[in-house]
Amino acid sequence: MYDFAVLPTFDVAQVDAAQPGIWRYRHALGLPFDAPQVTLGEGNTPLVWSEAFGRQIAFKLEFTNPTGSFKDRGTASLVSFLRTRGVTSAVEDSSGNAGASFAAYAAATGMQARVFVPSYAAGPKRAQIEAYGAEVIPVPGPRTNAAEAVQRAAEQGAVYASHAYMPQGILGYATLAYELFEQLGQAPGTVIVPVGQGGLLLGIGRGFAALQKAGLIMALPRLVGVQAAVCAPLWSAFTYGSLGLETIAEGETLAEGVRVRHPLRGDAVLQLMVATRGQFVAVHEDQILAGRDQLAHRGLFVEPTSAIVWNALEQVVERISPPIVVILTGSGLKSYQ
């Protein structure tokens, strides 16, 4: 696993409003100076206000990114980096959204892509990956089997364009924090985020930390990470300490995108939550589709993985500070549920 020895700083004077989406913040992406601008129009997603549980909530519509999920922010940065290394073919593993995003950006740059997915991955996501021209390799069993399969391919010489092991995507996700600061005119009081590997949560946290270091905000927002109760290792570790990890299983969940038994950056995510006075919330299966329907009735159609935020919001709404931002990570068009 890789990370930056020194994180890039955020300088408001270097924000280039003439550039599209996340590339307005190129100086904070940590890319080599010669990295090409690989873009399909990711970033600059809408912030829509709606009432929920008696509070005004700002929903960040990450499902409006080019391939229908927040992953595009990270993939644009990662593929840009790979191009500086002359990579023309790479492999990735994914439950769906990261694979679709990688396949799209690989296609846009002429890169050959192979994506290892668990066999249970939603049909629309697999079809999306294939539509971009990538080779889809279904792997039977739990999500960890796909991760092990792609690592074997890497051991045989394939370039592993991992959204989990490589750090470029995290700084791509950090641009979400910069956008929220600009859209709200201040830092949020609370940000609620679905969590699998934890890269999005970590990126958002790093983004707000960069804004604080730049003197643009006084305090970090409180972060609330959301996991499916049947596979909630970060919730368990945060709630019960190391003993909590002994009983965690990789249970089947409608929220397939957060079905991660061993988050690679778990320690960093847990440290971030302590620093932001954050918390984790676990959502039971019978609440997921109900949450999706409640969001849809507000005009916001998301996949089950994204819908877990609704019940999480209900659990914490009386104890969190405004402005309250909820990240809607993936489009409802990606799921048959």
C-alpha cells in the first residue's frame, strides 16, 4: 500500500476556475507536473437541499459524475498518474463502481483494462464495465476472492491500478471537500458518508484538513461513516476496539459497494474519526431499501450502497451540527434492486 510522504497544500490563489471539475484544484492533486489532464467531466456536482427528519439537509449528488458514482474523482487522478508512467494496460478489482469508472477512463485514454469483480456484482455495473470495452472477470465467492485474484494477476506482471492501494484517488476525493466549502461558503458541521475501504471518507477528511491548514476554515466538520451492519469492521473497531474485529464477518448485503471485510487504510480512517470527533453508524438490511425509497421520493434515485445514509441520518440527526451534508455516492440506475 502506498501513500504520500508529504501531502500537497491547498492554495486558494491557485484554484483555476477556467478548468473543469476537479481540475480546478490540480495543484492539490499531488500529480507530477507533466501529468496529462484526464477528464470526462468529473466533479462540480450539485448540492441539493431538502427537509428530512425535521432538519434541512444538503445532499451532495455524487451520482451525477460521468459514470454514475463518486469514484470518477479518484479515477481521473489515478489514470492521469498512470499515463505519466507509460502504462497502457492495467487490472483492477471492484464490486462495480470503481471497475466501471476505471474502465471508462481507461477507454478514454486508450488503455486496456481487465476488471475482476465478485460474481454477485450487480448486472448493470458489469454491463457498464463491458460497454467501455474492458474485460470483466467474475470471481465466485466473497469480495475478498476478487481482491486475491487480481493480486495474483499483479504477481504475474500486470499493472495493478488499485483504487485502494494507490493514493492518487484519495486526493481526487479530497476535491469534494473543496467543492463543499465553496458551495456552502463555510465548512459543514457534519458530513455523512458510506464507507467500505474508507477512501472517500479519508479523502474528504484530508481535504478539510488542507482547508484548515490554509486558514480557510476554523474547525473540521464532524464525519459520520456508515456501514452495513452485516459487514461493519470499522464500526466494530471504533465501537468495541480490537475485540470488535474478532466477530466481524463478510455478510451478504444489498449495499454491495461497502462489503469490505479488511479495509486497507482502516488505521488511518479510525485516526481520522478520532480527530474529527466522528463516529460510525451501522445500518441493518431491512432499512436499506426503505432509505432508497425515501430518497427517491425526494427526486434522488440512488443505489442501495448509497441509500444506507438515510437510516444513518435518522440515527444521528438529533445529535449533529449544521450545516449537515449527506454524500449520495452512486446512481440508482446501477442496481436491479
